[in-house]
Amino acid sequence: MTTTAATTAPAASTTTPISIASNSSSGAAGGSVINVSSLVSQLVAATEGPQQTQIANQTAAVTANISALGTLQSALSTFQKSLSSLSTPSAFNSETANSSDDTKVTATADAYAVSGNYAVTVTNLASAQQLLSAPVASAAAVGTGTLSLSLGTTSFSVAIDSSNNTLTGIAVAINAATDNPGIGATVIQGTDGAHLLLSSTQTGAASTIAVSETDGGNALAALTYGPGNLTHYTQEAAAADASFSVAGVAFTSASNTVSDALSGVTLNLLAPTTAGSSATLTVANDTSTVATNIQGFVSAYNTLQTALAGLGNFNASTGTGGPLLGNPVLTGTENQIQQVLYSFVGSSSYNSLASIGVTTKADGSLSVDSSRLHTVLSSNFSAVSQLFSSSNGVAAQLNSTISSALGANGAISTYGQTLTAQENALTTQSNALNTQMTALTASLTQQYATLNTLLSSLQSTSAYLTQAFASLPTVQGTPNA
């Protein structure tokens, strides 16, 4: 009677099976039964995979937040730079000076200028002295020795020898002197011969030219000039001071650029005014520059607002949000900035951005009504200055708010430190997991290699027994009677 062994089908597995089959024939005596390398690799991957995926996902999220925080810091820093032209009272101490006749006089004003109209009358301009020598034969040797020249109270000397004792050589020596205070020398060729032209670069009655020599009154004496010795040169232009008046007060100046006549104003005298008339100089607040600075502030805020929206908005069509969506650091910073933008400053009727023409559009950006702004600046400049630059002014408060947020103990810096700590911790976890998996790989390899050796031994024994049983003699059964 033949007995058939019953077999039971294994239950279906819900996980990917791990293969332990050898690539070699398992029936060969002494052959490998288990592919240890493949088995260990699969077991380690199954253990490591979920943990490594979790670490990778957390690391990606932290990295995205660090990048977003950097974008926020950069956007705030850029916006803060636009505040420097509005956040302090000195930023509004800008004046303009305009002349009714800029062919006669122009001017510039600084922060100390006082607004008002000033009549300027120019009688004479400051001039520089120019001397033209008597003619000399073009190539003639003039003489040797030392020429001493002075301009005002400053003097210098040039040595004249056989290498430079012509007018051209003397002119070159004068111009090359390192201690020359401002006398230019050139040679002019005329039908009557060569002339040495000495020109002062300094205007004013005190900047006169004098020339003396040391050759004992010989040939170089023909180039001397000074008090009591005026025959060797013709004065082409005299050294003279400028004479003018401001608001009826007379002044003189050695220069045509005058900064000490009218406080905070530098005058540039260009030509005498017509007899009996004057040029009107108008000094006023520099409303144009301030308006430009306010427009720059608005543009900078709109750029910031776009950056913040990209970090924290939610896109309903794609179902995705910005990297800092709902983050309290971002929302807190936005709220602080908006509170300042919509605050009221001072008791003037121009105590808010909206009151001077800076309003908010539907998308949150700002716009400027230029006409309104210029009207307010012209009518109440000090109110606009207070709105932006006073201790609780819009620009001053924004500057303080951003400095606090970006400071070492600010919300942004603190959050950045938290993210860095998280990133470092995840790196440590990843390194620890790698170390654990290396140890697990070694342990499993040793265990399954030992098992493989045992199975291989059993396989050999099985093959031997099979051969032994096959060689036994066949037992003949006794036939039935």
C-alpha cells in the first residue's frame, strides 16, 4: 500500500519575500545553500529603509526652512536700506538754492541753510594775475643762475644753467618744480620774438607773482618782476578779489566760490550783475529729493511684500504653500511691519501715510499719489519729516523693528539657530544609523555564513547517505505459494 504525504499551501505574504536561494546548485555536495550577501543586503535594507526615509524627509523640510529664512533675512535687509534716507531728521535737512539768473550766480545749499530769498549783486569777479615778459630771441641764451619766484607768501627757486638757459628751458624748469605753489609758465612766439608768460592758478588780490634772480644783475635780471620793478613784464591780468553783496551786505573774496557769506550756502560767482540789478537766490526745502526717497521707500516695500507673499501664501490651484506658510516668525514679522505702516504719528493732519498720498492697493502693495505728495511737501514739509523720522515715525519704527528681528536675539536669528540645531541633530541621527547598519551587516553576515557552512555540511551528508543507500543490495521477496 502506497502512502502519499499531504502538503499544505503556504499563506499569501503581504511583504516582499527575501530570497535565500544560492546562485549555485544546491544539490552539489559542499555547495553553498544560502546567498549570504544578497540575504544580508535585503535584511539590512528592510531595517534601514523606513528610518532613513524619515530622516531624509525631515532633513529636506529643515533645509527648505533654512533657505526660506535666508530669503526672508535678505528681503528685510534690502528693505531696511531704503529707510536710511527717511528714518532720521537729518535725512530731511536737505535744501536747494536756485538763482533767478544763473549766468551771474549759482549756489548750492547744505543742511544748515535757512529757507528764504536773498538778493545777490556781483560787482567784480576774483581774478588771477598773468604777466607777459618782454621779447627775447627764440633760441637765445638768457643767462645762468637762480630764479626765485613767489606767489603770495609762498616762494620757490629754480636753477638755470647751460642746459636750460633759454625761455623754453626756464618755462620747463618752473613747471617741473615740485614746490611750485601755482605758477604756470609757457612760451609764446610772436613776430617780435619769444615771450615768457607767467600765470597764477590762484585768484585774489594777495596772490601776486614776484620774480628775483641771483646772477648779479646780468641777463636773468630781464626776467625779474616785483614792487618797484615792473618794467620787464606787462600785466595782462591783475590779481583781484571778488566784490559782491548779499541782501545788501558787502563782501569780498579771494575766490569766486564763496562759502562763508551766507550760512549753509555756497555761492558760485560767474559774472557781474547789471548795474542797479541783482540776482535773487531762493533757498528752500528740497522737496524733490524727499519725494524721490519716499517713492523709493514704496518701491522697496512692494518688493519686500512680494517676497513675503512667496514665502507664506497658499496656492489653491496647485494645493501647495510657501515654505514658511503659517510659520509664526513670518506672520509675526509681517504683522509688526503692517502695524507700523498703518500707525498715526503726531497731531498734524498729515499723520499717516494715507494722508500724504501713500495708500494700500487690494493686493497689499503701496502706491503713491505724486500730486498729493508734492502738495503736502510744499505746504507742510515738517509734518512729513515728523511722519517718517521722529522717534515714533514710520521709517524710524520700521528700521527699529527690522533691526530687532534681525538682531542676535531676534525672532529670525533665534529661529535660524533652532533650524541649525535640528539639521545637526538629523546629521547625527543619519551617521548613527549608518554605524548601526554597518554593525548589523557584519553581524548578519557572520550568522548566515555560519549557517551556510552548517547547511552545506548537511547537504554533503545527505548526498553521501543517498549514495550509500543506493549501493545496498536489493532484497528479493519470497514468491507467494
